[in-house]
Amino acid sequence: MANATQLLRRGLVGGLNRVGLSRHNLATARTCCERHVLAAVGQARRRYIGRILCYHSIGQEDWGVNDVTPAMFRNQIEQALNAGFRFVPASEIVRTGGGEKDLAITFDDGLKTVLTQAAPILKDYNIPWTFFPVSGWSEECQGHDDDTFLSWREIETLMKEGAEMGSHSATHPQFQTIGRDQIIDELAGSRELFQKRLGIPPDSFAIPFGQSGNWTKTAHDIALEAGYSTIFAQAEETRPTDTVARTFVTKFDHEFIFRAILKGKFDRWEEWF
């Protein structure tokens, strides 16, 4: 039997398709609707392990539903602190499981606003954090200014300031749609490029898109062979075997929804694209 979220998705998709909305608008509307419904009626889960939040951009509006304003980001930090949460590195939660009130912050895609907007806010609160650049996107920044992605020099700056860094692949593919040779390029090739440009091969990897159906056993085996010891995915209850859960944060997650995030109401929710 379909659950409430699945039924909601089917009705929303059908209705919006009938009025001719684009896939992008459909994804945005579905995300907004689901987040509000789950925050209102979703089941809170009592967890005894730490939670890892996944952000993308801070104040970079062209990143759509994954962009959080600086004011909202700061408010979410305050909200978590006021609720008694303690911010720790994601690597600590991976290593120990974390405590019920342990919270970590990560960023995917290696976007410029991680440097210009997020890092200063995190520094204000002395919060450790982790980011996962796409190596090919940073490589394209070589030799010219780029307002979207972090350059190698900027990545190096963030690491010197204490941020942990992992890989988010070479080109951000959907892994279930590519062959073995490309998987090797995306995983081993990305790690080798980080080693070449920064002198440090990352040992953690965040799956692009990260849905439960987006990561195959072949990809997982190749990732381990390439030298990654930690693979980050999405939802707590639907993530692939032997991956680490993260909870995605979107532009719709004002105080009401963010409280629901911290209570575990989105532990089965996966970003849709």
C-alpha cells in the first residue's frame, strides 16, 4: 500500500502536469508541499545518534530549492543551539555515531557562497563543518573568475581555516545511469585530481543527488577501491547499505519545518529532481 507521501506525490504530479507546469516548477512545488505536510503530520522519531545536515548554497538564488538565505541559515543555527544541540564535525558522527543532540553541517557542490556567506556565519559561532566540491567544476575555474563554484585556491583557503573536505565526484552524474568506466573516472579520477591540486586525497564521498536508487553496489565497491572510507547519502531510513545518512535542508525550511527536521520527521524524505 502506498504511504501518505507517495499518494501526495502522485496527486501533485498528475495535477501539475495537467496544467502544463515544467519539470523544474513541478519539483519545486512538490518539494514545498511535501516539506510542509511532513512537518505538520509526519511521525517524529526518537533517535540516539547524531544528525548530519546537508546544505548546498547560502544566498545563491540560482540554486533553486537548495538555496538557503543567509538570514535563514543563521536563524537555523540559533534555533538548534537554543534547542540544546551541539555542533560537531561530520567525521565525529561517522566515527562515534554521535549523541542524540549532536548536529553536523555539510555542504554539497562546492559553491562560491560557501566561502562568501556560509563560512563567516559559521565562524561567528565557532562551528566545524564539511564541504564536498565537484572536482571538475572547480577545475573549470582555473585561470578565470567564477561566481558560481569554488576555485582550488578558495578550497585550499577553507581547508586551512579548518573545514573538512570530501569529494562530490568529477562531474555530478546520476550514478545509476553510467557505466563502470565512467564510474571509475567519477570516483578515482576525482580523488586523483584533488590530490594533484591540493596535495590531499579526500577519504569521504557524498553521492550526487543521493537518493536510495542513485547508488549501485558497483559504484560502492569502486568507491572503496578508490580509497574512500565514508560514503554520505540521504535519508536515514532509505539510504543504501553502508552509507551515512544526511538530512537535506531547503529554502522552504523556516522555523516550523526546521523543528521537524531536528525531530526526525524527514528521515524517509528524499530530494526529488
